[in-house]
Amino acid sequence: MNRSTHRASNKMRFRLLRASLVRRRSRVLVELLAVAIGASTMFCLATLALDVPSQLEQELRGLGANLLVSPESELDSALLQETQALIPADALVAQAAFRYETIRINSQPYLAVGTDISSATTIKGFWDMDGEWPSRLGEALVGRDVADWIGLRVGQRIILEGADLDHQLPVTVSGIFAAGGNEDALVVLNEADLASLTGRSDVFDVAEYSIALGGDQLSALADHINANVPGVVASPVQRMASSEAQVLAMLRSLLVLVSVIVLTLTVIGISTTMMAVVTERRVEIALRMALGASNKAIQREFILEAVVLGVLGGTLGVVLGFALANLVSQQVFTQSARFNGWFGLVCVVAAMVLAWGASRHPVSRAAAIDPALVLREE
Amino acid sequence: MNDMNNVTIDRDSKGQALAVHLDKVTKAYGDLKALDALDLDVKSGQWVSIVGPSGSGKTTCMNLIGCMDRPTSGVVEISGLNLATMNENELTRVRREQIGLVFQKFHLIGHLSALENVMLAQYYHSIPDESEALEALGRVGLASRATHRPSQLSGGEQQRVAIARALINQPPLILADEPTGNLDAANAAAVLDLFSQLHAQGTTLIVVTHDPVVAAQGEREVVLDHGALVRDLSLR
Ligand SMILES: Nc1ncnc2c1ncn2[C@@H]1O[C@H](COP(=O)(O)OP(=O)(O)OP(=O)(O)O)[C@@H](O)[C@H]1O
Ligand SMILES: [Mg+2]
């Protein structure tokens, strides 16, 4: 065949394809939908699978520190700086140093913690707060237990005293917090306020860090700090770190499982639809054979149609899937999902391959049609 | 395409090529012999009508000649080509190049226009050529209906499109199984008129029919019964 013959044949092939896709509209729509539903579920899950871990990590990190640094004897700002220098800046989400001292309210001893309030706000952001965090000196936050024991309300003024009853500090209760643990028995003060009660400043008992690193990397960082900063002990908060990983691993395997199921259903769906189409078009196929179409030519036409439907359905699916993922993301994380172009491409190609694979059996059935028999029936 | 012509061709007593040569052809479906040792020779350019009661084997015979089926035993030759020695692809090729088919139920493709239905035959045969296809529609008087879909055409018009499709590749042999079975007298006459034109151009025509008027148009009438040839009349 020469070139112009080829061109004329290709033109006709395109014309036949277009006629089949455009004029068999309702049928094609069903086929398209079968592909699009699969592709959209796939793309939606993929987008969520990519997005959820990072979103969830952020949410979980809000649950507090995952690395604790405590001193062998005393922790001061020099030592803290030395420690912090070893933490990758881009992974450090929040950090705060805490100092614990006994104080008295109405002569009864309580444990107070002094800190830089604005730092503590980020790392203890998960506390359930009634009222506000202290915004200036002379304000204090009390735990739910303390508030219950003494009968404190937000806005009430109380007198704090040093352990030896030698210093006094009137404060306003700016808020009552519930952390759901031992912390609920604490009184939280600005570090400067606590210093004025104890007469000592720039000493800390523990520094808490929230670091965006996974379990293994976090342990490595802790080892690194322990080896390079003498006088401190760094330890990952194992319970939180590993439960984070567990939740994520569970979520991922769930997504994989759902993907596999959806993929299987998609293949079955496309295959069944194609099978119905082939059955419906038996006479047409037989007629084409009677006109002299070879089995190969018939298969080529149907597979081309399936592949085109795969690409169209896949593209539609990516658009729908992203809309769906975005909706879920906004509902759950109040944040838009990120569109991953590569994943979109992979999804379209996958839809094409799926449509091709799922149509192989129906198409071979089409080619096995006996034209004499089919044309006789009709 | 022309390599088909390089084969030695069976000829009749006057040295004319035989379009169809059936020799002791039997087609059995289990115990039932749809064709029973049928002998039939059709000369090139002849117009043969095949008649016979329902179930006598007419369609079976047409399917064998049309390379859509193989006999249980016996020899089928089309333009001197023995079909028994051919594989599926070669059979498809003979069908494509030697034969035009016309059916009782037209069998046009519903989502294609009249023109595209005709071009489809060109597409599988060689090169789609829109102007040639339009010309063929013109020959059957449907040039103005080229863009219509089968559902927008009357039965007679659909059959004329089917005839345009059958003649577009200028096959030497046209097989028509009850071509007027679904048409009224006027439309049947139009179809017969087209057959007359094809006959005048030298096309071999084999027409299965129940209609005596249609059968009478041929040069020769062959009567089948129980898969055997029971009468062979020359009409002119
Ligand atoms: N695929 C098949 N399987 C079994 N029997 C068949 C098959 N095809 C045809 N027959 C039988 O062969 C016989 C001849 O059938 P055929 O269709 O050739 O008859 P016909 O002369 O065309 O009849 P009609 O005038 O009704 O179209 C019939 O008895 C039919 O039942
Ligand atoms: Mg019949």
C-alpha cells in the first residue's frame, strides 16, 4: 500500500471510530462510565493516600512532642541551643522547654510548670482549653484537676506562693485546660513568673520537641544528640511515634485493599460491558466479516475503541476523582487536596491498559463469531 | 489483488470461465443433510434463480458459494479457486474480492450513514473513496440520501444501499438471498432493475427467491428440494 492509500484508510478508520462513539451515545456512555468510575475511585484513593499521611502527620504532631531532652544535672539555654543546633531546622515543628517547681496555693503544695507560653502553645496545642492561654505576665493556666480541687473559675484571681512561703505572686486564671493525664494537676506559668516565685532563672527540667521525622530517623537523631551533646539525654517518645506509624500503616493497607477491590470490580465492569456490547453488535460484526474483514481487522477496531474509551474514561475519572478527594480532604482536614499530575497520568494510562485488558476476552469472542450462523439467525 | 487471476480456471464446453462449480457438495448438520451431493455449475455472467421450499438448502448453498461456510464433503470452486485448500484468511480474501452479498434483511450498520455503509465495503476491500461511493449511491438512485442513517430510510431504500454496497467493489459474483423478501412490488421491481443493469455489465448473479416474478427474471431457474437439485430450467 502506498501512502495515500494509507491516509484514506486511516481517515476511514477514524470516521468509523467517531461514528461508533458519537452515534451510539447511550451505549458509549455506559462504557465510559464503567471506566470513569474505576479511574475516579483509583485517583481519589491515590490522592488521599498521598495526602492523608502528611495531613495526618501534621494532625498527630499537634498531639505533642515526639522527642524529649532531659539533663543529667541541669538544663540551661546554652545547652538547649547546642541541642537544637543538631535538629534539622526544616523538620522542627515546635519546641518548648519546661521547668517544674513546687508552689503553694492556700498553703497546699502544687506542681507548677514554667515555660515560654508562646512556644508551649504550639506543642501543647491539643489541650482542651476553657478560657485562653496566658497572654501576659501575671496570668496562669490551671489544670482541670487543680481547678476542681480548689474550685477555680476562669478569670478568678489567686495568690501563688513559693514552696517556702517566702515569695508571693497574685495571678489571674486565664484558662483551665484538660490534657487527659497527669498534666491536669499542673499550674502553668510564664517562666519569668515562676522565676520570681523561686528566685532562680534559666534552669529547665525538660525540653520537648515536635519533629517531622518517622520512627527510625527520630531514633537516629536522638542517638546523634546523645553522642554529641554531653550532659543531656534525648529520647524519642516511643508510644506516640509508633502509634502514629501504626495508624498510617493501617490506613495505607486499607487504601491498598480498597484499591485492589475497586480495580477488580472495574475490570469486571468493563469486561461485562464490552461483552454486552459485543453481543449487541454480533450482527454488525458478522456483516463486517461478510464484507471481507479479517478477524484481525475486527479485533483491531474493537480494541482501538476500547483504548480510546479507556483514555476518555480515565481522563473523566481523574477529574471526578480529584473533585471527590478534594471534598473528602476539605471535610476531614479542612484543607484542599493537592493535584498530582503524575498520578493523573498514571491513572489515565492505567485506565487505558485496563480497558484494553478487559476487552481482550470479549474481542476474541467477537472474532470467533460465525458470520453464516449469525446472519442466518437475524 | 490480481494474483487470484493467475490460477488455471475451470472452463465450460465453450471455453468460458465457470463462476461457480459445485461437485457432489454435501453439508450435513448431524443426521440432517442440508445439501445432499449437489452438483451445480454457473457460467460467468449468468443470472441464476434458486427456488425451493423452506428448508431445502438454499441459504446453505449460498453460504458455501459465499465462502462463509465449508462443505462436509465435495468440491466448491469460485472462479476456478478450490476453497477446500484455503485457510480462513484466504477464504476471507476470496469473499472480499470475488463476491458481493445482498441479504433479505439488508444488514446495514445502524450507526453509519448510507454513504459510510457503502464505504465500509471499500475499506475492507481496498481504499475508501468517498466520491466513488457517492457515485454508487447515485446508481441506485440514492445520492440525495447519502447522509441518512438506515433508520431514516425505507426498506426499499435500505436494500438499494445494500446493493450499492455489494456492487461498489465490482465483484464478478453477486449473491442475493431473498433480496425482495421484505419489499413491496414497486421496490422489488426497482431492485430487479438494478440486477438487470448488473447482469448487462456481465456480473454473475445468483438470486434465491420465493417470488415467481423475481425468479422469472433470471436466465435459468434451479429448484432445490431436500438439499438436492430437482429441476434446472433454462428460461431464455
Ligand atoms: N447451523 C445449522 N445447524 C443445524 N441445522 C441447520 C443449520 N443451518 C441450517 N440448518 C438446517 O438445514 C436445512 C436447510 O436450511 P437452509 O437455511 O439452507 O434452508 P432454506 O432453503 O434457506 O430455507 P428458507 O427458505 O426457509 O430460508 C434446514 O432444515 C435447516 O434447519
Ligand atoms: Mg434461507
